[in-house]
Amino acid sequence: MEKVRKKRKWNWAQILAIFVLITLLISMVYAVVNLISAPSGNVPEGEQTKADYSLMLMQCVLGVVVLFLPSLISRKMKFVIPNAMYIVFIAFLYCAIYLGEVQSFYYLIPNWDTILHTFSGAMLGGLGFSIVSLLNNNERVTLSMSPIFVALFACSFAVLLGVFWEFYEFAADSFGMNMQKTMLEDGTMLQGHAAVADTMGDLFVDFLGAFVISIVGYFSIRKNKKWMQNFEFKKVDEEENKSVAKNK
């Protein structure tokens, strides 16, 4: 009898995660090496300072920690994160940290920060929907939530995390960073409306991205569509039953 060879399926989420991890680790080494020799204080426009490389290093370390966070939480809470959602999450990390900080896309590409904040608002809105979906499918939870409540929760959840991110940026700026763009490259501090323009703009597009996904999710539930299905968490037992059914 000829042995039937099973085709090995590529797990693109894991492959992308490994690629981003290696990229961030190399970027950390790059940041540390340049941090030693970089000048501090005011420099000509376009030249990197110690503060820039410190921010790069801090963001890369945060990226590595956050990269492992979904798998740790899913194991602890016993649910499976869909590959589609994880791939979107990894792509966002790569664009925000490696392209944004290491490759300076925040300065080279107009509105790069605005694009990422809008995208993150939508992504976190989808995460909010997944959390509610997981609760609705939990036998221990007897409350069935209406579509409008689910949409409001998803939008509020995304905006709340956006607010916490601004807290993080404010804390980082207390150590000489310029994440909230309250000063120019030559060190001049902005005043009044100009000093809060970046923060308020980030919060607005966070809300915009979350609001759009909330509308999509609302009609997905109301019309009984499956638009958000690829981004919904699955309980471990459900995933095991599916794998068993496929192998029969």
C-alpha cells in the first residue's frame, strides 16, 4: 500500500510572527549600538539623537512583549485567536514599530501616524466584537447582548485603549521623548492648541476607525451575516471538535 503523504499546511501567522520577532531583535541591537555614539541635545534637522534611539529601543522592546501577549492570554483564558486577526495584529506591529520608528516612516510618509491610529481603532473595535462574541457563546453567561450594545461596547473598548496609549505616550515624553509631538525637531516647545493637536487628532481617528467597524459589526449581527466571523475568538473545545471532524 502506498502511503498517502499529507500536505503540510503553512501557518502564515506563525511565520510572520517569527519574521517580525527577528526584525525587532535586530532593530534592538541597531538601536543600542547607535545609542552609544549618537549626539544629545539639538542637532541639524534629520539627524538622530540619543532620545530618538532610546525611543526606538523602547518601542522595539514593547513590540517583542506585545507580540507574545496574544498567545499567553489565549492559553490562560483557553480560547483560540483566529489567524486572520493575528495576522492583522502582526502587520500592525510591523508597520508601527519597524517601519514607523526604525525606518522613520512617521517622518518620511505623510500622515503615517494618522493611518496607523485609524487602523488600530478598527482593529481594536474588531477585538471588542470578538470579546463579546466569546461571552455570548459562553454557557456560563446567560445574558444575550443586543446588536446595538455590542456595537457600543466595541467602539468604547477601542477608544478606551486608544486613551491608554496616549497615557503611555505622555509618560514616555516625561523622559525626554517626543511621542505626542509637543515640540519641534529643534527642541522648540509648542504652546496652546498646537501642543495638543497630535493627541486630539490621534483620539479622533481612533474613534473613527472604531466607529466604522462598529457599524459593520452592528449590521453583521442584525442581518445575521458572517462578516466578522474570521475575527471571532473560538473556545478551545470548539476548535478541537473542528479538527477532529476534519480528520475523520
